Amino acid sequence: MKVLVIEDEKDLLLGIQSALWQEGYVCEAAQRMSEASEKVGLYDYDCILLDLNLPDGNGLKILEELKQKGKTDGIIILTARNSPEDKVAGLNLGADDYLAKPFYMPELIARVSAIIRRKKFDGSNIVTFNEITINLPGKLVSVNNKAIELTPMEFSLLAFLLANKNRVVSKNAIAEHLSGDNADLLDRYDFIYTHVKNLKKKLTEAGSRDYVKSVYGLGYKFTT
């Protein structure tokens, strides 16, 4: 899952990124509103952590841009401000949650996870698709109640495909989801092909049907 952290305090930004990486998230960063605006215009994120007090403007403008574009990225506002007006304005503009600094890092991670579950998986910790079961908080996968071992990248790929089941997902979208800012540095097609191939092999060897279909010239589709 891919998260964007919009935060100008460098130490806090690095701390959040480290915590998210340890939980298996792909984490991008922006320290200025101009940089953040460019990123949210180009890419989709599972969750955005948004500081309101940015050096070149008010973070609420990012929320306005997302609303104007009709985007549905999950949003958590992070701010030292205690103004109820800011909180109300942010929630009215489409933010999903609000967390005042300083905060407890495990609480932030829990809130990120909760928003992704709500947005992508109807709020459930356990996602089941026929014989496949995914435990999202535990990053565990089983086939016919037998655990299988996936790499963090394979787990993220499976969760992403399941969240978009019955829809064609482009190879570019998969690359950006799994690698974020580093996607442009990779040979995208070989990178994606390798992870898809390994995921399909592990699932089918464990007794799952082959749900991951290649759509010629477009990408992949998780479907029966």
C-alpha cells in the first residue's frame, strides 16, 4: 500500500517514513505544498498524511484540489494547531481523520491501517476471496486455511490486486504502487512480471485457482 507524507518538519517526516516502511508501506514524501500538489495531481495514494502548516501555504488547499479532482485518497490531517475551525474545515473538505501533534507513532500507523481497510476492504481486517484469506494487520495469507509465505512486495501486490478485483490495473499503476518514487528507476515491465509470476506460482502451488490474468497491452486483472 502506498502512502504520501506531506510534512515540512524533517525529523518528524523521517520518523513517520521509517515507521511506515517497517510496516511494509511504500512511503513517498513532500515538504512543500507545491511538491505535494504535483504528486497528488499525478498519482493516487491509499492514504495521505497532511500537515496543514506548510512553508509555502495552507495544506487545506491540497484537500480542495483533491475534492475538485474527485479523488478518493484517504486523508489524515497532521497539525500542531488546536483550532477547531481547522479541524472542521478539513473534515468538511473530505479528510477522513485528524491527529494533533505530538502523537504516538503506533496510533498513527493504526489510523492509517484503519482508513485503508475502510476505503479498500469495507473496514475488514480479514479479506477472503474464495479459498484465499488475507489478514491485513498481520500481513498473513493463507490458501484453504494453510499459511503461505509471501515477500512484503508480493503481499502488497496481492492486496492491491484484490482491492481492485474485476478491474484492469495497468503495469504503470502497479509499479507506482509498489515502488513509489523509485518506479521510474526500474525496468517496470520486468519488475512487475517477476513479482506477478512469483505470486501466481506461490498461490497455485498452495492450491489456489489462478485468478491473476494478464490483459494484453494493458496490465493485469484479478478475477474469476
